[in-house]
Amino acid sequence: MDRDAWLADTRSSYDTVAVSYADQLRGALAGKPQLRAALAVFAESVRAAGGGPVADVGCGPGHVTAHLHGLGLDAFGIDLSPRMLDVARRDHPHLRFAVGSMTRLPLAAASVSAVLAFWSLIHVPDDAVPGVLDHFHRVLPPAGPLLLGFHAGAGVRLKTQGYGGHPMKVAVHRREPTEVAHWLRAAGFTVEAQWLLDPDQPTPGAILFAHRTP
Ligand SMILES: C[S@@+](CC[C@H](N)C(=O)[O-])C[C@H]1O[C@@H](n2cnc3c(N)ncnc32)[C@H](O)[C@@H]1O
């Protein structure tokens, strides 16, 4: 599938589910202590690196952006889906959100202090991931922290409905943390840690802590 086609399908899928996605995910971090711990570690890394703007890429309805803001970070969100950002702005009017794709990240070189991408890279095909990581590298300063969250495992499936039975047409990739770590090193990152979440569940999660290699 060509790039514009999968991006268009992903955008319209999340436009369709934006309101119900936000309703289902609102408050979800409260029941996810490991995710909150990962975000706290990330926030500490950002502060240790001197602070500054933090891009939440593929932010969806902005609940993670808002959590980072609550941890004292200057967090803002970017997402492919305009309807997701309508919800994000409604729920978090004090925060900044902008439409954009991580495949053409609309940020200047070294313009952010850190990047987070939580369960958004899962919609990017393998052959486009190195280009996305190049963008993350470009917008970060040397030693700038990067936090990735994604579905662990292998394979890709086409999700045709979700979040209350709404129609979707979006590829969902699972990836081994070692594979993502390999891509990160090739893009100029140093991997600090990898956490495996819910290993006994059907869809485990993975968190990778990294920083742009100085
Ligand atoms: C599963 S949701 C995750 C949302 C949020 N990060 C969270 O943790 O709940 C995936 C999000 O990634 C966004 N997304 C998918 N592909 C994207 C791309 N190429 N650039 C920016 N955002 C993208 C979708 O619009 C959607 O809001």
C-alpha cells in the first residue's frame, strides 16, 4: 500500500473513533502504575537534560500529554487525526496540540527537549519506521530522551472495528523490543532500558527508554 493510502486510512479511522476512544481511555493511566512509573522516569530524564518542550507524537486525545504536563513538563501533542485533536483541545484546553504525521514531523531541528510516542508507531509499516526515527533524531538535541510504547510480539493485523464497534481500517503492528532497539541504534539512539508489560496477557506491551546518542 502506498504511503498516502495507509496514512489516509489511519487518519479517517481515528477521526471516526475519536470521541469513543477518549471516553474509553480517559482515566486509564490511574489503573496503570507501570505506565505511570515509565512516564515518571521519562520526566526525570527530561529534567536532568535541562527541560524544554516535549513532543507527544500520536497523542490521540491528549491524556498522556496532560499527565506529562502534570509531572511538570512543557508537553504538547501532535497527531494525524484532526478529530482526535478536537477532543484533546476540548479536554485539555490549557495544552497545545497540532495536526501532523510522524512520517513528516512538522518540527524544526533540535526544537524539542524530548519525544514520546505511545502506541502510535504501531500504525507505521516496517519500511517507514526508520524514516520516523530519523525525524525523532532530527528534532531532538544530543542526549535528548525518547520514550516509545508499543505492542510487543510479532505480526500485523488489520483492525476493522474498534472502540464500541466503529468501523476502522488500520494496520496494527506488534514488534519485538529487540527489533525496535535495533532500529533505534541504527537511527543514532542509545537504548537505556526495555520493559515488558503484561507478559501473561494476549497483547503484551513494551516500553523502550532511549536517548539521542550525543
Ligand atoms: C492507539 S492511539 C494512541 C493514542 C495515545 N498515544 C495513547 O497512548 O492513548 C494511536 C494514535 O496515533 C495516531 N497516529 C497514527 N499514525 C500516526 C502518524 N503517522 N502520525 C501521527 N499520529 C499518528 C492516531 O491518530 C492515534 O491518535
